[in-house]
Amino acid sequence: MKNYSLLLFFAIFLHALQSNAQAGHPRVGVCSSRTNDSLLHASGYVYIEESVQKLLSPAIPEDTFRLQLAQLKKLQCPVQTCNSFFPSDIRLTGPDVKERQVLEYVQSVMARAKTAGIKLIVLGSGNARKLPDNYSKDSATLEFVDLCRKMAVVAKKYDVVIAIENLNTTETNFVTTLAEANAVVTAVNHPNFKLTADIYHMLKEYESPDMLKKARKNLVHCHIAEREKRTAPGSTGDDVAPYIAALGSIGYTGRISLECRWDNMKEQGKPTLDYMQQQIRTAYSK
């Protein structure tokens, strides 16, 4: 009986140690349709990042949205964040910006996000924020910062955070580095407007992992994929490893969403998560 008690004590002690070791690590999820819920849950992922256009857009009829809400409650990997914020026909820069249209759209999306329990929406939307030809970048930046601040005020009413992400120059011509995205967040200076670091886009622009350290104050979310073909981390190389190490060095404990192309998600899902967790353990043990 005495030996059994000792074994039980050590089992509980080891479990507590493992739980504590994981508690300070980022959560890993996938940008994907919620229809992949069972497959992703079986692979060990803990959340899904869905598309605003497929889940929260005001273009979705109310009865369809209510049906989707019921579906969300049954997911094993909850939808915690959304991307693909704006459609391309809602302009965010240039002379054709219609502020009222933008803010009414944001209001509708944020109201549905609150109802769905979603707390963070990524602002990428490369086409919507693309500068028209010959439009002044300096003017666009000032106007964009002002518009984002107004969006943040709306987001605050619904307890949602908007997190702008850096893109790359093959996808848009405005805010194409993490440094630029961080400067926009700093200028907006609102608690409901923060930063997503997209490591794939950083790799495309040869931006140093050190920029993650400089942006730590505003950083709340991450996206990741390999540089060459936007493959899942660990598929063809380890080019994402220095960036995960940088996240470890600043003690980042938010989410990391895999926003990548899959050849076969069912076969690749578990090995990719194993690779990510190995990189995270290494980075966060230093």
C-alpha cells in the first residue's frame, strides 16, 4: 500500500510538471475550414482560424449565420480567430475609400464575432488595402491609421481585437513588412488594434527574426508557413526555426496559426504538429 501511494504521488507530480511546462507555450492551430474539425482534432490541434467571409460577413443571411452558430458549438477544435477580413470591393486606401461603408461593415462583423465568441480578427486583406497607382504612400498611411483607429473603436464595443498582419510584395503594395505593420499599430495606439506577425511573409521579404523582438509590445498573434512554396512547417526544411526561437526569446504565449498549403492534411497534420511542438519546446527551454 505504501509503494502504491508513492507511485501515485510521483505520477501526480510528473503530470503537474508537464502541465506547467506546456502552460507557457503558444497554442498551435490551423487556418482552415471548420469542416476539417475532426481531422485537425485527431491530429492534436487546439483551434481553427476561419474566414470572416465564410462565417461572419454581413453578406451571409441571418438564418444561415444562426445555423453556423449551432455548428460552432459542436466543434472539437473551436473557432477562436478569423482572417480574410475585408472583401476586395471595400477599399481601405486611396481616393475611393468610403468611411461609412467601412465602419458599417466592421460593425456587422464585430457584432457577429461577439455572438460567435471570436475575440481576434486578422486584418490582412491585401487587395482591399492595395494602393492605387501613383497614390502617395505617406498620405495613404496617415489616412489608413485614422481609419484603423475608428475601426478599433468599433471593435472595442464588442470586445474584439483587430490584429493587422504584414503581407509581402507579391500580394499587395502596402504594409509589406512586420516593421511597417508595427509602425501602423503604434500610430493607431488603441488597445483593440494590435499586431499579427506572419512569418511566411517575413521570409518572403527576407525580414530578420529580430523584428519579432522589436515588435513584442504589440504582438498578439502569429501565422506561419515555409517560404518557398508556402508548405507546412518542417515539410521541406527548417527555415521557420529561427523565428520560433525569436518568439521563445520574448516569451510569446499567444496563438500560432498554420496558414499553409497542404498536399494531404490527413497525413501531414500530425507530423507537422510534432515538428512545431519540438521547435517550441527547444525555443522555450532556453
